[in-house]
Amino acid sequence: MEIENLSYKEAMKKLESILEKVENPETDLDELLSLIEEAGKLMEYCKGKLQNTEEKINKSIEKLN
């Protein structure tokens, strides 16, 4: 599934899953690298979702004033 199609909640669940794998000492080094790269993309996506939501909330509040 493409990251862009995930909800914020789904992306956070994927990040939690990745964290569990990263913390597992049996995780292969090559897999670890790809997990870290995926986590970075997910974190950027979540950050963007949060910023977008904050902007929408601020615009809604401005309209009320």
C-alpha cells in the first residue's frame, strides 16, 4: 500500500510495527536499513498530515473570530 493512501492512524501503526522490528536483536542488518528508510518516509508523511490539520484548524478558528 502506498503511504499517501494511509490514514494518520494507519501510518502510526506501521511506525509502531517498524519500531518493534528495529528493537528486535534478531532483525537482519539489511532489513534494518530498509525499515529505517520506510520509517523516515512515514514520519515525514505524518508530519505533513499534522501540519495540514493544524492549518485547517487555524483557518477555521480565524473564521470564527
